[in-house]
Amino acid sequence: MFIESIRMSLENIMANKLRSFLTTLGILIGVTAIISLITVMEGAINEVNERFDAMGSGKLLVQVPGTALKRGLNDNDLSILNQIENIKGISPSVTTMTSAQRNRVVQDNVRIEGRNDVYFRFTQDLINLGRELNILDMDGHSNVCIIDEELIDILFLGENPVGQTMILGGKEYMIVGTTNSDTVSLFGVMAAFSGMSTKGTVTVPYRNALRMTSNSRINAMEIYMTDDEVADEVIESLEIALNEIFNYRERSFNILNLDSLNETLKSMRNMMKTLLVGIASISMLVGGIGIMNMMLVTVSERTKEIGLKKAVGAEPMIIQLQFLFEAIVLSVIGGLLGTAVGLLISFVVSVMIDMKFTVSFSAILLGVGFSALVGILFGWSPARQASMLNPIDALRTE
């Protein structure tokens, strides 16, 4: 009898295809929203996390706008900071924009990053071809640079640029190395978030970059620590030293711990996921009401059938399970269709925004599980109503 009830539930769904589809539409939309929104959101946050992980841990980002009397830091200030315990290196970061020229090809909006040898010493897998910038390049008179693949495709397509020259900001530079276009730095990520549009990146010795900005002071740097565990102590020592350098003026510097930023991103991801699930649940609720409405109509239409089953000995529990199973099947069908549509939308969005597509299994389990739960909750009442019908009254119904 139980197997027969399941078979009849499926036959009733197939006999009313349009009504069944419209009933599941609310569930489909809700699950699609859950899958697509969470998948795209997690993909974006994971990509940001991967970028931060690629930059490595154990680093502090220090921005030093300075004061009206002292704008930024000089080399002597860097020497003082370098003597702080548990600091194993400091890499100034100087960023500007200029044009790059080779032969008659000119590319505007090229990003210039000024670095020192410390940056290359503590950052792995940067160079594809050629060499890194070393300490001998840091005298301010060595016009050497490293360019990324994006600029290679513009100025040196099909050629090996190492050993060749190009014009940066009106001066000739020799290319000593190449790097990947997806190589990022803390400051590069911040520039991306600010919406800065660039065409390729060139890394030069930081003193050369300072000349391009007509500035002799350093306003940003990355500090490498001996251990992540000593971050709090290093930050405290940095604050003491920088306060002395800037005469305890407020807002003269800002210290950012990359590991703390990662924890903040994780908290934001969880909060956003909860918010998105809450918004999508509204559609699921509407879909559940639709399932309940259809099941009530179905019970009304099949009153005589129910009365006949009970008259020949069908247990109320079997009848209740038949209608409950029908509601669950409708919900799960909507959940599966919503999952497929949601993943398709997520894939299309990922391709459009040039982001790695990653399937979120937690979102799939949440969507399908939520849809099954909706079927149980909103199908139980009509199913119980069907099981409680008096067989004599049911058979008398016109």
C-alpha cells in the first residue's frame, strides 16, 4: 500500500504538469537566488583571500601620510624602524602612474611600483624570466625595471623583453626581469578596490619611483615580521617609534595587520551569507505557501478517492504519507531545478567578471535541504487534513 501511495503521488504530479511547475516556481526562484548569490559572493571573497594568501602572512602594511611639518619617512627613519625587535625587513612602497614607450608604441596609465631588494627577498615566485631587483639597484641611479605579462603583450608581443629597453616617464630603462600579471601586492589590491584603471605594471627601484613622483619621502611600506605570533608586540613598538618621529601628532600613520584583515573578511563572508539566505528565504516562503495551496486544492479534488481508499481499509497514516510525499517531491524538484539554474547563472557571472568559478557545496546543500524542509512543513497540514477525512462524508461529496 505504501509503494502504491508513492506511485499515485508521482502520477498525480505528472498528470498536472503545468500546475506542478507553477507550484514549484517559488521554490525554484528561492533556491536559484540562494545558489547564485552565495556562489558568486564566496567566489569573490575566496579570490580576494587567495590574493592576500599569495602575498604571504607575517606582514604589516603601514601608511604614513605624516603631518604638515613632516610628510612621510626618510631613509634615516626607516633605519630606526628596522632596529625594532622581531622586524626582519622593511620594503618601501611607492606607487604612481606614467606612460611607457617602446619604438613608436606608447601606452598610458602604466602602474609604477617602487620596491627595494627586501621585497624580493621575502616574496616568493615573483620572477618568470631574468632576475630580481637587488641591493646594487637601490642607489637611485640604476635605471632597471621588471615588467608584467600585460605590458609585454602591448610592447613586446612575441619577443623576450629581458635585456631590452623602453622609456618610462621620459627616461630609458633596461628590463632585467618579467613577472606574472596576477602577481599582487597589498597596495595593488587597494588600488584595484579603488577602481584605478591600469595597463600593465612596472616595478622599479623605490628611489627611482620617488623621483617620478617628485617626492623624497616614503608614505607607505610593508614590514616583514619574524613570526605572526609577535604581531601585537611589533605593532606596539612601531606605534611608539612612529609617534616619536611625528611628535605624537594624531592621524600621522596607520598600521594594518594582514592576518586581522583576513579574519575580518571571513566574518563579513559569514554575515553576508546569512543576509543572502534570509532574503532568498522570502521566495522560499512564497513557494511554500504555493505548495500548501495546491495541496489543499488537490485534497479537495480527490475527496472521493480518499474516501474510497479509507473505505477499503487504507490507514490514515498511508494517506497522509501519500500527500506529504507529493509535497516533498514538488519542493525537491523545485530545489534541484533551482540548483541547476543557480549554478548556470553563477558560471555566467563568473565568466563575465573574469572570476574563478567555484561550486559552493554548502550553498547546494542549503538550497536543496531548505526546499525539502519547505515541502515537509507546508505539506504536512494538507496531508493531515486528507488523512482525517470521514470516508462516509468523502464518498457523499459531489
